[in-house]
Amino acid sequence: MTTQVAQFTILQMVNLSKEVIEKNYLSIKHHVEEAAVKSGRSIEDIQIMAVTKGFPLSFVELSVQAGISLFGENRVLEADQKYSHLLGQVELHLIGHLQRNKAKKAVSLFRCIQSIDKLETAEVLNKYAQSQGKKINILIQVNTSLEETKYGYTDTDKLYREMEILQNFSQLHVTGFMTIAALTKDEKKLRTCFIQLRKLFNNIKERFSLPQCNVLSMGMSNDYIIAVEEGSNLVRIGTALYGTRRGYYG
Ligand SMILES: *Cc1c(COP(=O)(O)O)cnc(C)c1O
């Protein structure tokens, strides 16, 4: 954590104005809108999340002033440092891997955990949510690129088996699915990842009774347009809003 703190201090000195964030946000919104229309939807159907991992608290505060209300963070401790005083104002999601020893804290911070990649994590979350009297939304993370560095379900049969249990936790609502596409500029490969998640999403909704399951979280700065064309309704954007992260190992 010491590196995190040091890094925030360095980044605090970087200047980024509310106007720049607004301009970037509008430009992203414009691209999302075009892609939405191409796929028979409208901009209202799609949520744009600001991913603030590796960026300082000042960026978060400027974003709130710019009217952004949905945020994503990768790490529980970093999220706690930056957001504990803002939770009444914004909706915060965890989009990075959740370790079980951080589950209790996670329950108090996040409205949604987008990175459920195994049953055990959900079990622990449910337990803490119960003791804190909270309900939490979860997304199932699927590793569509099969890259070994990425988390997420790869075995569909296993996911189907675990869905039987995941759908029944008293404090957790399965509200959708999330993926990180392949690390590539190859449009066809990216599209394949997104199509795969969309199909899985549709199949699972057919097979299970999941009335609240409607989020398809896919697309980041370099691939969100393709993701929306392929059905994404939640894009997670960091770099395109705030610029390049320095020295962040996420
Ligand atoms: C960092 C991150 C993002 C945002 O990535 P950018 O390329 O900066 O837009 C989105 N989703 C997840 C899971 C991430 O870890």
C-alpha cells in the first residue's frame, strides 16, 4: 500500500480540469451513442462508468462535479481511501479481483461487485452482506480471451453448475456478466470475445430464473465502441477520460 499512497501524491500534482473531463466524457458519450444506434438501441440504454484506479482523489472529485455518478475501482483498499466520504453521492463498483480477506470491506463500499469468478467469493460476500444487513449486486466475470493473466470463469459447464447456487444467495443479486476482452488491436478477436459473452448471457438467462439480470459489462477505452456494437450496456472507461496511468500495476 505504501506505493499506492506515494503514487497518489505524485498524481495529485498532475493537472486535469473539470472541463477536460467533461469534454472527454462528452466525446465518449457521442461514440457510445453512435454504436448504440448501430445496434438498435439508444444512449439511455448504456451506462458509462468512470474507472479511477491509479488516479488521484482530485480526479474523482472533478468527475463528480462534472456530473459523473458511476465509478469503478480495481482494488478494495484504494477504493476505501478514495471513496469512503463519497458513497452517499456516487455508485461505486469493484471491477478487479476480490480476495476473500477483503470481502467484508467490499460489502461496505460497493453497490456491485463485477468480478465474481468463483463460488467461494460469493459465499463469503453473502455472509458479510448478511451480517451488515445489505444486498449487493454481482456480475459474473468470464474470461473470454482465455489469457492466463485474466480472472474469470473459463469453464462454461462449471459456471452453469455454480449458477444454480449463485442465483439463490439471500443477499446477492446476479445482475449480469462482465468480461475483459483480449489485449489486442485485432478487431475481429475483440468482437469474438464480446459475442461470446453476449451469447452466454442470453443462454444463462434462458435457463435460469434471473429477473434482475440485465447488465452486460464489456468495453474499455480501446474497445468500447466495438463492445457496444456487440450489445454491451455498461462500458468501463479510464484512460480515455483521464489520460494514461503512470506506474500502476493493475
Ligand atoms: C482498468 C480497467 C478498465 C479501464 O481501462 P482503460 O483502458 O483505462 O479504459 C476497465 N475495466 C477493468 C476491469 C479494468 O481493470
